[in-house]
Amino acid sequence: MATEARTIAAILDQTREVTARKMFGEYALYLDGKVVALVCDDRIFVKPLPEALALVPEAGLAPPYPGARPHLVADAALDEDGALQTLLGAVARALPPPKPKRPKAKA
């Protein structure tokens, strides 16, 4: 089951500066050019960094898709005003800067 567009719209309504990119019927959430979470089957899966675990210690872990490493299931963060933005911001700050893109080779 693919994530519905209204789920992404609800997530983007609650977060500032977060963008979503559709990938294989699901979505990746970006903040500061870094992938901070995945949205699969209408559920939010946040990278399980210590900074994120400290903010939502009650969140369970589950793989966002078969064969993936477990991520924090952060669906409950949608219910609390500002919680998802705080969580995604903490993950973005903890991640290293994105690698610069290579220039395309001329044919």
C-alpha cells in the first residue's frame, strides 16, 4: 500500500523547511538537504539516532520496508503540536552535511 498524498500534506503542514520527495511509491523527508525520515504505508519512520531516541524514548522500532534497518516509528509525533518538527530538526543537526554532487560528465 503506497502512502497517500494527504498524509504527506499533513506532515508538511506541521513542519517548516521540510520537503518530501516521492521514491518508489513512498516518500523521503528532507531537512537541510539531509534525509531525516521515510514515510511508508502512511507511517513516519525516523532515523534512529541517539538524539531522536532521547526525544521519543517510548517510540518503537520497525523497518519501513522489508529488508530495511529498523527506524523509529514516529506516528504519535503528528498528534503533538511541534513535536515532529523538533524530532526532525534534532536528526538533521546530528547528521553530517550532505556530500556535494559530482558534476555531470560531458558526453
